[in-house]
Amino acid sequence: MSEVRNQRGSFHVYFRGNNRSTVFYANSDYINFLIALELAAKEHNTKINAFVLMTNHVHLHVTTNCLTKFMRSLMLRYVKKYNHIKGTSGKLFSTPFNSIPTNSGFSAFHTILYILKNPINAGICKSLADYPWSSYHFHNKKSFNNLFSIITINTSIVDSYVKSIECLDKEISNFKPEVTKDKSIRWPKMSDFEIAQHFVNMLNGRMLSSLTSQELINIILILNSVYFATSIQIASLLHMNLSEIKVILLKYKYKKRS
């Protein structure tokens, strides 16, 4: 029996393009998504506390009493508009979406830091001021951003912990979720897309079939030990049997202890 999804409270919501495909190609795609997000939020009395739009996945932090209805409205609105403009049809996002309750102030704030830091972690930018498609800009009271006229962001969670954009920058820079002392926070693993990007970089233009056995093992070990990819993610990415991946990782760990 599937687990019943919580509907009321604050949530970290994240989802990606179907089959890891790109969703946002042009500035208009990002803007249309934010318009759909604003309309869905108003329709379902939902607060948007944070967002970041990456090329093929989305992170949101929301407060709502009807999570599934809100998300269904958001996705239907955007996909309908997207398919009309692109002349396409069918499924755009993988389903179901993922959600993690973050109802304490500490958990919500640190989840928002995680969301905002995504472009930096992905190597897209060094400063969040240079990445246009996140709610980071709503915390800078010193400048105007065109997104202000498109979507409403509830900044109260972040404002209760930091008093300036400089303080927020410092919190984001120092933020390392893997060393948090709050064991109740369940951080989502690195996305399949991010793992795939690291894998492509390691291949450096080569075909997977051209790798030697040792080169393949080295890639498996790097994905697991450096980028914290799970055995399932690695098996899916390399089209290998899960048991093979587990054997290689266990053998490596045994050698490290020897």
C-alpha cells in the first residue's frame, strides 16, 4: 500500500523533466512557469517561500493546505501552455512529484538555503546574483528585479533568520547540509540529472562502450565517493545490473580497510 502524502504544512517539493529531458529552453519558458506557479498559488491559497528553476528540474518550498491540488494545478497550467507554444503533446514532467515536510522554522530555513544554492552546486554560477531564475533576488531590498511583477514570494522565513542580503550570502556560502547537526532533516539525494552531468564531464566526449574495465570501475567509485551517487543511480546511468555495482563498491571499501 502506498504511503499517503501529507497535504497541510510547509514542504520542499522537487520534480524533473520526464526522462530527465530539458524543460526550460528559453527565458519565456521560465517566465511562463512562474506565471503558472503564481496562478496556482493564488487558486489554492498557497505561499511560495522559495524556488529555483534549473534547465530540467525544479525545487520549490511552499506552505499550503492542499499540496496535491496545488501541484496538479501548477503542472496542468504549465504543460498546457508549453505544449500549445511548442506544438507538442504528452507528458512533460516525471510523476509523481517528490515532497518532504519541513514544518519547523529551522528545517524550513535550511531547506531554503539548499534550494537557493542549487545553481552554485551545479557549477552554473559563482554568485547567486548572476542566476536569474531563483527567489534569491526577492531578498535583496536594494535592487529591483523583473520577477517581482510576475510572482509573489513569502520572504518571512528567511527574514526571520537574516536581516540583509549580505547575511543571506554568508549563510548560503557556509551551508553544508551533509554536516548539519539536525538529524531530523531528510536531505534529497543529488538528482539523477546532476549525477548524469558529472558522468558526462568524466567521459570527456568518449563513448561509454569505449571504456576499459578499470576506467569503468574508476568512474563508479568517483560517482559514489565524490558525488555521493547511490548504487541505483549508478546502475541506471551505466545500464548495469544493480548487484554488479554493489559488488564493485563493497570490494573497493574492503580494499580501503585492508
